[in-house]
Amino acid sequence: MRIGLDIMGGDFVPDPNIEGAILAQKEFSDDVRLVLFGDEEIINKALTDRSVDISLFDITHAPEVVGMGDAPTKAISQKPNSSIAEGFHALRNGDIDGFASTGNTGAMLVGSMRYVSTVAGIYRPCILTALPTVDGGFTIVLDVGINADCKPDVLYQFAILGSLFAEYVHDIKNPKVGLLNIGAEEKKGNLLTQATFEMMNGTKDFNFVGNVEGRELLSEDIDVIVCDGFTGNVVLKQAEAFYFAFKKRGIEDDYLERFNYESYGGSPILGINAPVIIGHGSSNEIAVKNMMILTRDMVDADLSKRIKSALAR
């Protein structure tokens, strides 16, 4: 297995990415190889300065950088030798099995669509987050940002994608899928959630348990929660706000710490033909390490193939 990491993406490059790669390499088995994309001279110097054997990694020289403020489509087109573009070239050609970056989110989305493309039959790819439950597990929430406006059939596919991710990446058997709504009753909500409920109710494609309210976001009774990207992004940002507010007040708690984005690493893009993970721009080395572990787990799960099989059924 070969996993690619964009060394030049993020707010504080290259240090967190280099250090995260070193930490991940120590945890990976011998059959997992990390491929680092970026300026070769910078990468070699960073590894040498840390007394790390350069031969432990493969390095692909990419002298150009897509900045965090660059226009995504223009950057991908005008910077073909950037670390993001070179990573996607390698992913498309099969030289790596998965690709991760803490760089420009828009550029990662554009690169995914241009070089990897969606699985046949998927209406729209989506991104997810994992919220920690009180019993030590996670609730998968999707979409959390790409698709602000959705139709019922799109949400239905999100449920399939989230269910497959929960089962094969988080090892949850027959995951329980809920539709985020303002009430549990089937006629609750707006036109979108009412129509989506009718479509999901009684399905054999996933284990639909009905509408769920916001109070159940952190409950161990639900494994996957489906919503449009506008709502999901509000949920995600609200969770981050609570975490930083409690930290600012000096509150220390093991459960609270699980809301720290570092513990999860990044957001997978689901519905495309290869594993791609987008990390937070301000990720530290722990977040980058966990992002690489998540990328490995997605490669192991062979999720794209499972999505194709589910759609064929």
C-alpha cells in the first residue's frame, strides 16, 4: 500500500506535515509506504534536520504550491506541478492508493472531481465528520459542507455512503441511520426532510431508524446521521465552537478532548473512485498522523469498490 501526503499544504508548512508523516511511518507496518509530495530540497532538509532516514519515504518533487487563498479551479489548472496536482496525478495513475492534504480545500475538491471523478451512479460526492459519543464511539454526520442544497435522492445516497463508511471503516455492523430533523415524527420537518423520510422509510439498502433530533447527535443510539451540507456544516462548526469555549474556560475533560479535530485527522470525500482525505489547514503533527491513519483505513476498507457494489444492487 502506498499513501500520498501533500507536504506543502496547510497554514504552517512544512513542519506539521513532516512531523506527522514521521509519526505515521512509525505506526505503519512494513507493507505501508508513505509518498511525500512537495519541494524535494525542502523535504530532504526537514527530514535530515530531524535525523530521520530519508529512505523510509518516497519523495515526488513538486516545486509549485497551491496557496490557501488561491482560486481552486485556476490553481489546479495553472499549477500542474504543485504538490496537490502531482498527488492527484499519482492517484489517478495508480502510483498511490490514497491521498491526503491539509491544504486548499477547494483545490482538493476540484482535483478529486477532475482526476479521480465520482463513482458511476453517484449524484454528488459528500464529506463527513465524526462526532464523539458518550460511550467512546463516533456518530458519522454527512454531508458537512459540499452540498448546501440537496434533493431527497441525494440524501438517500448519503445514507448509503455513510452506512458503508461506518461498517467498513469503523467496523460497526448494520449501522443505524437517522435523518436529522426537528422532530421524530415522520411528518415533521420541511419539504426536503418529509420527502426524504418517505423515500428512506422501509428501505432495504441501509438500516433506517427514522428521524433524529439535534439532541441525539452525540447519542450512542445512532451511528450515521444524514443531512444537507448547509445544516451539517452548522453542526460541525457549532461542535468546534463548544470545544474552544469550554477550553477557554479552563474545563478539562477526557470526553471534551475527543471533540478536538486532531483526534480524527480529516474529512474523507465519499462517492469518488479513490480515498481522498481533507485535513484542517491548521493541523498539527498529531492531526496529520491521524489523517494518514484514516487514509490507510479507507484504503484497507476498499470503500469505492463497496460503493459500486451497493449501487449495482
